[in-house]
Amino acid sequence: MTTTPSDLPVLVAGGGIGGLAAALALVRQGFRVKVLEQAAELGEIGAGMQLGPNAFHAFDALGVGEQARKRAVYTDFMVMHDAIDEYQVGKIPTGEAFRQRFGNPYAVIHRADAHTSLLEGVQASGQIEFVTSTRVARVEQDANGVTVHDQHGNAHRVRALIGADGVKSVVRQQFVGDEARVTGHVVYRAVVDKADQHLGRPQLPPGALPAARRRAVQRGRDLPQPRNRRVGRDRGQPGRSAELLSRLVPESAPADRPAQKLEALGHGRP
Ligand SMILES: Cc1cc2nc3c(=O)[nH]c(=O)nc-3n(C[C@H](O)[C@H](O)[C@H](O)COP(=O)(O)OP(=O)(O)OC[C@H]3O[C@@H](n4cnc5c(N)ncnc54)[C@H](O)[C@@H]3O)c2cc1C
């Protein structure tokens, strides 16, 4: 019996949030799916993520809306503060009126919980083959399908390939050939246990923010910066934050009065 391309599975490179979502979507469309994941175990590291109403629509379409809803944390506001002087730069109501308008809530969720919700859907489908500890190394494409070579020397003959192998994608590298671009922005994230929240605001250990700022500055300096960066009043300019931080918070000086330094640069608050 000969194997025709339509008998072959679709291969998804990477078992992160993108890869699992793609695998679930494909199975729901009747495709056979194989996921190759380089890590020994499927799992997500990281901190919190925001889920807009559209994310819940997407979870519903993949059949895992309820799993995600039960793990999410719902807030009545989205509040943004300046990382340097804590000035409140925005507050968006995300309460009942917002939920009614968009048909789903705004929520936050731990990245691992979003991943687990998708993983449960994948496991419940019973139709997705997972191969862990297997890194996609190289891809060959011809008129009838794709051959995916892994790092162990195995060749996987598949109908199509979806590259969901992250920001340093081997698949993208082979077909597009561009480098991952570093913007110069550095993000420090943390998850605060509900039990440690007081009056709706997490109590950080004394000195945590200045220490994080100093580390951010150090990391910002270590990172390759984009070319033609313009440093100044344009807050949206790539590279601006790391540059501004490195001006404001010299490593040797405690970052205890950033607001005054901001004023000196013309970024003072009313
Ligand atoms: C600081 C930060 C905050 C964010 N906040 C939000 C948010 O609030 N809301 C939101 O929706 N999104 C947010 N995002 C974006 C979101 O996290 C990412 O878009 C998403 O996690 C990307 O998932 P992915 O599956 O494409 O990639 P990844 O999560 O990187 O997964 C890639 C997977 O592929 C595997 N892999 C890599 N190379 C290979 C290979 N060659 N062969 C086999 N396997 C391989 C990896 O081990 C990994 O498991 C944020 C991102 C960052 C950096």
C-alpha cells in the first residue's frame, strides 16, 4: 500500500503556546498531527500574561475555553505605571461593562496555566503525537510534502510543517533567514501570591525596584542595540527605555530619586 500525502500528518515544530494551539486547531479540522518539542518535558516557564477577550474567543474555538477561564484571574481595571517613578500613566476599566461589550472578559493568567489548558485539550483529543527531547534541525520541501530532520538523525515525512519553534526559530531561519531582532527593551516580570497582596497592591521587598532597575540597566547595556536609534522624548522609540534607564540610573548610584532626574530631561510629571 502506498502512502499519499493526505495520509501523512502535519508536523508542528515546538510545543509552546503557539505550537499546541496550532496542533489543536489542525486536529479540529481533521488533520493528523505530530508535535516535535526539543525540551524533555512539555511545560511553560514564565510569569503572567494578559488575556484580552479575543484570547478567550480563541480558547473557545480550540475547545479549551472553560479550562482557561477557571485558571484566569479577572480584574476590574488594567492599570499601568511608569517603571521608573511609578507614575500612573493609564487606567482602563475592564469590569462588567467591558465584558458585556466584548462578549468575554479581560483577565490575567500564569503562562503555565495557559499552556496547561491547551495541553489538556491536546491530551483529550487523543489524536496528537508528541515527540519530546527532539529538536528540529533541518527541513526539506518537495512537490509532495516535507521531510523534517531532527537532531537525532531521524527523518519525519509529513504533509506540511508549521514552525512554532519560538523567537529563535530554526524553521524561520531556514526559510526567511533573518536574525531575531533585539529592541533593547528589557522586561522584569514577577508573580505575586494573592495572600501577599494588601489593599489591592503588592508589597515588594524594600529595595526590590531599585535593584531591578540596576539589573535592567546592566542587561540593557549588554544587549545589542538597534541602529539609528533616536533617544529623546519619543517614548515609543525602540531602544529608548534602556538608554534612558542607563542615563537615569547609573549602576553606582542608588535609584532613589528618578522623578527629579526625569524632570531634568524634560520628562517630569505634572
Ligand atoms: C515579556 C513578555 C510578555 C508577554 N506578555 C504577553 C501577554 O500578556 N499576553 C499574550 O498573549 N502574549 C504575551 N507575550 C507573548 C507570548 O508569550 C508569546 O507570543 C508566546 O508565548 C509565544 O509562544 P510560541 O509557542 O510561539 O513560542 P515559545 O513559547 O517560545 O515556544 C517555542 C517552543 O518551541 C520549542 N523549540 C524551540 N526550538 C525548537 C526546535 N528547533 N525544535 C523543536 N522545538 C523547538 C521550545 O522549547 C518551546 O517549547 C509576552 C511575551 C513576552 C516576552
